[in-house]
Amino acid sequence: MNEDLKFIIDSTKESMNDSIVHLEKEFRRIRAGKATPAMLTSVMVDYYGTQTPLSQIANVSTMDAHTITVQPWEKNMLQEIERGVMFANLGFNPMNNGDIIIIAVPPLTEDRRKELAKQAKAESEKAKVSLRNDRKEAMQEIKNTDVSEDEKANAEIDIQNLVKGFTEKIEKISSEKEAEIMKV
């Protein structure tokens, strides 16, 4: 196979793999009834006038399946962290005991589970769109190469097989996440 075509296929595969990694990262943000530190990744805190991710100014951990604890490295940041959690609009009510912030993660209602399942479905759809965009770019690059029509056709088949494989992987990840969300 021509080196240009091999490069196009390899870079397309890498880009598609990035889509899967991004999807998994987005799925970690969607809670499935169990408390995880990843639930607070979107929380930004006013740290001396600068918006800073919570993980850079405090230790975030789980006490049990329904409790997240946030231990700031500076005690005077407790109120700012509480405010940041409230402003993140995650549906959590942080409690400050003077040393750490305790966040009780309420159990999911059936309606909320369905809403989260829809959100997961939307994220997997975005990942599929990303795959299709990668395929479109690769097909265009293949058409612009100076190789025989047979080599171009074989490379296009390889790209299509990549899309098929990655789409199946997205479907598998998505159905696992949906089952995790709907599990009571």
C-alpha cells in the first residue's frame, strides 16, 4: 500500500480513537447513582479572583457510594468551594463541617434516570457524527492522492471498515452506560 494512503488511514484511525476516548470521558461525567469524584470535574472555584478547577485546590474523594468529600488545601477556601458546587448546578447541596465539604449524592429518580439515558444517547450520537466527519475527511484526502484507482478503492474500503468497527464500539459502550444508568 502507498505510504500516503497508509498515513491517511492511520491518522483517521487515531482520530476515531480520540472520539471514543472523548465519549468515555463524557460518560464518566454522567452519574449512574453511585458517587464518584468525576462528578465534580466541571466545578470551577473562584481562587483569589481566578476561576480554577476544583481538583487543583482540593482533594476530592468518595466516602461511600452516596457521599463525596472535598478537602481543600486551604481552609479559607471552604465557602468558595461550596459556592462553586452550587453554581455548577449539579443538583448537589454541599455541607461544610469546618474542615471538609460533604456532598450527599441523592438516589436517582426514574425520570432522572431516563433523562440521563437520553443524555448518554446524545453523547454517543455526537461520537458517531465525529466518526462520519473523520470518514468524510479521509475520503477527500484519498481522492486527492496520486495513486491508482484500485488503491484508492481499497483505502476507501479500509476507512469504511474502520468506521464500522468504531461505530460498533460506540454502540457497545453506549448500551453498557445506559444499562448502568437504568440499574436501580
